Amino acid sequence: MKDYISAINDYSKAISLEPKYAKPHHGRGIAKYHMKGYSGALEDFTQAIILDPNHAGGYYWRGYIKYFLQDKQGMNEDIETAVALNPSDKTGQTIVKNITKKLGKEVEEGAIEKKQPSSSTT
């Protein structure tokens, strides 16, 4: 098992040295996610996005955290922003697949498969 507490401490030290650098906020958010510290992770990903609004990974991860916090509208908004910024992000595609699985929908090639309505005969 990874030592997420040490990772959080290390990222916190990096943040204290360079508070305007997005990557340590992002890394600390991932560590907090693994410890199920979703509210703290949300704060870190939000700060990472504030510092680097074009970083798709921050939006993918924040959207994933919002799923766990039962904020499906916020989750959808963040995932849409992330996809618009970088649709080929491999970590983002994995996050979308995980969310989709958790929501009980089918996934095909990284996108949500939309089922066609069946035609009725009268």
C-alpha cells in the first residue's frame, strides 16, 4: 500500500514553497482521493484549476471527486470542460470509464454509448 500520508505531507511542503504552482495541488488531491478525503481533494483540484485553468487533468479529477460527493451536475460540467480541453487524455478517459461504470452505463472506446430508442409498431 502506498504511503499517502507522506505524499500529502510532501505535496504540502511543495505548496508552501511554490503556492502558485498547480501540480502539487493536483498531486495532493490525488493522494487525498485515495484516502477517501473527498472534500479536501475537491479543494486541491479546485486550486489547481484556478492556478492552471487549461489543465484538463484537474477538471477530470475534480469531476470524479464530485461524483463521490453526489454532485452530478458539477461532475458533468467538469468532465465536459476536461473533454473540450483534452479529449485524448488517457487518465481522463479512465476516469470517464470509471464514472460510467459506477453509474451503470455501458462504455465503448472511451465514450458513453447511447442506446437508440426501440421503434414501436402500431
